[in-house]
Amino acid sequence: MLDGLMQGADRDLVKIWQKMNAKLFDNIMLKTKTVSARTLPEGIEVTFAAAEEGVKVPEPQVYDLVLQAVGRTPPDGHSKCSTYGQSNCSTSATVN
């Protein structure tokens, strides 16, 4: 699992972004993965697990909103799945 934000970006720029935006977030959980999310009357309960041994697992949290982002699309329709270590992606390109 990731031990930092925005992997692949310049680390110095990421540190500046984190410092400037720290007040916007209550908590940023690194080395943590989401294992379930369920709807409750009071919100969406999210349960977490440690992504690696020795990491403290946060208690389930209830949120008003949850943003889910999955996968990526290679730029310009070129498949670089093997370059990025993705085994289950596909892409298409239009040829004139």
C-alpha cells in the first residue's frame, strides 16, 4: 500500500501541497485500505484494515459522503498497462 500521497508526483511539491491543505482534512490514513462501506440512517459506515503488518487499524467511521475512484486511463489511448503493473486494463484508439 501507499505510504504517501500522490505517488509519482515530485515529493517536494507533495509536501508543500500537504502543508497547505492540512487544515482541510481531519485525518489522512496512509497504509490503510477500505474493506467495506454500508449505508446506515446516520451516514455511510466505512470499515478499514491495515495494508501491512504493524499498522494500527482505525475504528470504523461514519461519513456523510464517500468518493470512490478506481483505476486510470492511459494518456492518448495508448495502452501502457504492463508499464504500470496493471493486469486487467484495456484501452482502444481510433485510427484514421
